[in-house]
Amino acid sequence: MELYDNTAQAEQNPTNKKVKQIIFNEAAEFNYSDFENLKTNQSYDRFFAGNLIVPSGQVVCTDPLYRELGLPQSWSVPPGDYPVYLYIGLDDHFKGRVAYAELSFKDEIPVSWEFSLISEALLSDDFEKKMNGIFPVETGLGSFSDFETWKSYNDEIDNFYANNKDGNYYTDILETHFLVNANIPESSRGEDWINYTPVNSNTNIIMFGSGWGDGIYPRYVGYDKNKQVVKLIVDFIQLKTE
């Protein structure tokens, strides 16, 4: 299913590692030098959080509890299982926090980068279109999932609240899973990620702490020379983003 927006133009300067992209008729810019090759970046501890099952080839990246932008990215990948890595800060100012989350489709360095967008046709208003490429975090969490998995997960939450008027989905359902990972990895603050299988599903959603907590955070997609998707990166540290 092709959802790419041709109106979102990106220009990359490999000399200064900057990308300028037109999103809904406005210019946005970012510098990819810090996350271009996270595998060898000594500022972070690389942690494998599990393989994400992607049967539809469409990926959702959003706050798993705020749920406002539970929509697929404008690109797709071949169905399969793909590793998710979390990069834990080692430097004092970001120590123990998830600086980046990475969904890796190929074990290589992308040759080009863009803000990862949702098709404008799926967005509800001009504000969402203007803010395309970033997503709001209201509960201190981000997530990766397949779009079909997301719909099952979303139904699970709706059913939970329909049957538990005074319940809290995080504390009643998810918290025990986060507690299991209290000391994993040792470099993290603890309780910062889960690999969760929704009820009535045989696929998964991987959730992770959002660096500084609540806020708005960018998503970047990296491509190979044939414009095939290599990586999806969530940037929680935002060293060089405008």
C-alpha cells in the first residue's frame, strides 16, 4: 500500500549532515550526524529490545497510551520481523535515558534521511499536517508496532475501559510488564521498555521511555540508494533539530 506524499520534498547536504524538508509548505531542518551510525556511537549503550513483527508492512510510531496518531507511516516495508534497538545515554546530562529508538530493516547506514511522515490524507486538520514528522508524547512513552497490531491493541484498551470505568490501563495492565524489566539493561534508569503482546494477537508492540518525558519528538526514516527503507529512528535527545 503506497502512501507516500510527493509534496514533502527533502534536500540533503552530506557535507554538514543536514536535511531541509518542506512539510505542508513550511521548511523544517535537522542534522543527522549524531544518529547516522548509532551502532558505533560511543555516547550510547545499544540495547536489543526484541524483534517487531510487521505482517502488514505498515508501521505505527506514537505514544502507546495517548493514541492520537496511531496511523501508519507514509512508506511501507516487506512483511517480516525486524529488530528494535534502544540507545541509552551514557553521558552525564542524559545518563540512563532512552536517547534514540531504532527500528532496523537493514543492517546498513542509510544514504539519505527524511522526516518520517504520515500521509496527509490520513491527518484530520492543518495543524496535524503542519506538525507532520513529529508526534506528541503525553505519558512518557513511545512505541513501534505494525498497523494491524495497533488496531488490535487499540481495541484492547477501549474494551478495558468499557469494562473498568475506574480502571487505569497502565497501572492495571502494563505496569507489571515494565517492572519485569526493572534492571534491564543496567545502563538504563529501569522499567523503561516492554515487548508486549496484545490480547487476541500473536504480534507485538514494543514500548519505550521517551527520553526527557512528555513533549513532541521527531521521527526520521533512512533510505538506501534505491529508496528502500533502512531504518526508522525516534529522536528523544534532539541535539541538532530545528
